[in-house]
Amino acid sequence: RQHPSDNVIDEIVALRRRGFRFIALADDNFYPVTLTDLALAERQNNTSRLAFLRAVRAERFELMARLAELPKDITFFTQITMEAAEDTTFLDAMRKARIRGALVGVEAVTPEGLKNVYKDFNCSGEELVRRLKTFRAHGVHILGSFIFGLPSDRPETFDATLEMAKQAEITFAQFVMLTPFPGTVDFEKWEKAQGPNPESVDGIPLTRYWLIPAHKRPKMFMPHPVMSSPELRERTQSVWDRFYSLQSVFRRSKCATDIRARLAFIFVSRLYRQMYANTGIATDSARRNRASFWASMLAKPTLKLFQGPLMPGLVTPVRTVAAEPETLQVEGAFTVLK
């Protein structure tokens, strides 16, 4: 269910009045209706479903049109799926709404890896690079999320993933190790593998690791068929280090429009790496404290670069007619504008 655009706009206006200029639209998927969804409903002659999908799509276009009417110094970020790369009309509306960045769950760069995470619908190889570049070409920078430690991963997977991220001109990236989160199929398999008497910490079994105090909680990663956890961690850390090296960050910072924005980009890149890449595989309070210290030191100057002047008199824009393009006509597997 989507929040009414009035509620979203009111909240954004309230934030901007207080000086917030960079706002995340916390939607699991900001692209709720794909072209494939529309085409399938059309082929099935499911008129009620098609009408519903078009209404949802129209609501999203209306929201983006209203975002575009807000002060020009506001920048938005969100999450989106790979299918949006095929919908350039939607991407153009995102650009007009100043949605400058989006997290995309790439997860893996090989067909085998995508099967491991049940994302066979995602693409790989040259097609993956093409789609990711499409986002960039339409003004949407990508934070690509990748998973290491999948059963199909091999030592060469790490370099291949890094090379793909560079070829696709991804602006930011995160590289996480496969973790058995409760409620997932992977967790169920991992829990069964621990047997009736799993290892424990202070009497708390590792199969309930989230109950272990944070300072004693070990890093929980899925066992891998050919690589040890230390090897996975070291290779993952190496990818983080190379993607966020000063040379690489400086090269990517050219996407910024001015010196202030470029400086902010460099600070954010280093801060992001410091916050998420240096925690190691085992509990190590000293390591975590150092990471927190440097993240805090980097965050202070970065915050000043992102703050905006207060706008207590900002008024909510008057609601206008939905701004989706003309009615869509579905032809085969594609949707085109009339």
C-alpha cells in the first residue's frame, strides 16, 4: 500500500523547514509497477488488474511531479529494482523530481549467483552493465549492493564483481557477506546444520545470535563449500578497499557539479567505507571502537556540507493533476507511449 502523496509532501516540507536537504524516500521498491507487469495484465486481458496497476503507476508519477515543485536544493534518494532501467519514462520523471540516487540490489554478477539468491529475473554480464549505465544516463546514480559468500562464488568472483562495478560506472557500492538472517531460507538451512546442541555464548545458542550482547556477538556468516570465513572476509575487505581507494573515489567524484559537491562526495565515500567495511569477522571491540571513532570524525565535516539554511516559511505546494505521460499502450513484451 502506498502512502498518499499529501502525507509524503507534508513530511518533506516539515524537514526542509528545519534545514534538511538530503532526504531518503524509504520505500522497499520505489518502482511499484514494471512494464512487464503491465504487459502481462494486457496479454491476460485482465482489465481490473491492468486498471489497478495503471492507477498505482499514476500515483507514483503524481508524487514525482509534486517533488519537482519543492525547493531546488532538496535531493532525494530511494531504493529501486533493476527492471526500472527498461522504463526510461519513469527514470526521466525521477530525474525531474531530483531523485539523484537509488540503491539497487544487484546481489551477484553471474547467472549462478543470481539463482542462489532467487533473483533469476536480474541480468548478468554485458546486459547488467548496460542496464546500470542506463540509470546513470538518465541522471540516477546507483548504490549497488552485492553479496559475497554465495555457494557458487569462487576466488575469481571478487575481482569480477569489482571490475563489473567499474565498467557499469556505479557511483557507490556495498559488498556484504551472506548472513543467516532469521526468517530466511538460508537461516533455516544453517540452523538445521548446527544440530541439537549448537555452540553458545553465555548460554545463548548461536542459532539465536541476535540475543547475544553486541560486544560479545560473533559475526555470523554462512559456511561456504570452498572458502573459509576468514578468506571470504579478507577477499570482501579487499574489494571494499579497492573500490573506495582515494584514487577511485577521486575519479568517481567527477560526477559532482561543483567543488563543494565534489568535496562532499569524497567525504561521504570515505565515511561510507569506514562505517560499513572495517568490522571484521569476529567480535573485536577495539576494532569496532576505532571504526566508530573515525566514522564520527569524518561525519562532522560531512554534515556541514549537507546542511541547508532553515526555511520556516516554506509552504506546501498546491496539489495539481497527476503528471504521468499519456495513457500507456502495451505491445507484446513492451509498453510504449501513445
